[in-house]
Amino acid sequence: MKFIDIWDLKVTAGQLTVWRPTAGPPHSSDWMPDARPASYLQEAHLNDALNSAAGGRGPSWLATSFELPGPLDEYALCKAFTDWINRHEVLRSRLEPYADGDVLGMYRSTLRPGAVGLMRAEHGHVDDPRELSARLEAVLDGSTDPLAWPSFVFLTVRRPDSTTVCVGLDHHNVDGYAVLLIAHEIRELYAAALDDRRACLTEVGSYLDFAGPERQDAAGCTATTKPSGSGGSSWPKAAAGCPSSSSRSPTGTPRRRSPRPAAWTGCWTRRAHAPSRWSAGAAAATSSPVCSPASPWPVNVSRGRRTSAP
């Protein structure tokens, strides 16, 4: 496994397919109100995206790519993708801002397991590796907007004897540690679908259940609180040299912001991107709904290239 830039990713020529998650409209009954707050990291990331949306903020995605040997079974792969989405609740949840006067906060709604389908779009056979990298980057840039749902996407490059799978997600869905588990989980879910058996994966908790306790613990911290471990005594000394945070409230709590972000419209909006030559014509690709309501293969992890400072 290695972290690389998308342009250093070497993918063999093949048939490019994009698999996009689908669900009901934002205000449909599919989306259930969810009182669990955003984590500190999620809220900071989404606030940054909202505040800088008008300025053309660069992409903030992480992606992993890996190989599946042999001819591709598209039904099994589709099932693996949807089972993986069902496994991780954070992928079925969305956060949107709300305003009450000059007080802004975040409202969460979540889809039940099984409510997410996939729309498949065929983009033809691509022979040139540079063109293939450009197409992958264009899809990842355009399908992982943190201010929209879904903010993740699947891509495959299919050949008769193997398939490259790429999974891209905005950073508020995944970090550099969790991204390492994606290939293992999807491979096992794919193998289980092929063999018509239960996947051999351990149970996972929900990241959505983490944020509440995180905030409760943080609310009880003071300058004299000692973290666990041998470095506890150094906390007050380190905190003494930091700027005052008295003007900041816990990020899951509605807070006053003045002035409002220039991009504020009362709902999540997509970033404005200048379309690439390829993405401008991508709408002509053939789309169709495909899912509705053991060897050490190499893994590469890519990062989006920022076009502006975070």
C-alpha cells in the first residue's frame, strides 16, 4: 500500500464505468431526522467547505484503488458496493446547515440500511493512461462534494482478466486510517457475493455514535485536565502558549457567525467548478440503474490535488 497523487496512479486500459449512489430527494421520507451531532472534525471540514465555496476551493477527497482478478461479475460487485454502504452508516447520512436569525447550526438526516441504490454509467474503453487518469480525477472531483450527498463514488476499469476498482470519498467520510480498510472489506463482500455466503467481516460501530460522547468528553475538559498516558503533566504548559479559544463554542452547538458566509443560501450547494473538456461531455454517457431499494493484491491510495489553500 502507498499514498500517491492521482497522476502517479498507473491503471491499465479498459472499459470505464462509474457507479453513483442514489436515494430519495433530500426532503423525502427516505431521510429520517437524526439528532446525533457532527463530530468536531466533520463540522470544521464542512464549515471550511461552506465558507470557501464561492472562492473555488479545491477538492478534498481520498481514494483507494485495488484489483479484482478474473472476469468481473457485475451483480456481485454491485451487491458488494451496496452491502458496504449499508455497513457504514456515515455514508448514508447527510449534514445540512440551518439558520435561526444569525444563529447557524447543522441538521442531520440519515437513510436506513437498504435505502441506497446505484446508478451505473458507461464511459467507453479508454486506451491512453493519461486520459484515463484525467477521467478518474474528473469524476472524483465532481462526485465527492462535501456540500452534497452523495459525496462518494465508485469507478471500475474492466478488462477480460481483471478489474481495477476505485473508491473515492470526501474527507469528512473517511480518514487516512479508515481508507486502508476499504479494499479488504469490498473484496471480502465481493467474494461472499460470488460464493453466495456471509462475508467474514467483524461487526463495526457507527461513526455517528462517536460524535455525541466526543462532545460530552470535550465539554468536561479544562486547562488542568490531564490526558491519559505519560504526557498528561505537559498539557497545561502546552495550552498556556496557545491563543485563547474563549470565542469558540463546541462545534455541534448552534453558534453565532457574523458575517454569514458569502455562499450561504440556507441549503447545501455544490461548489462551482470549471468543467473539464471531458466532464463537459460526460452527460452523454449511457446510464442505467443496477441496484435498487484472497491473494495480497496491491492497493493504492490517492489524494485530490488542492487548487487553493485549505
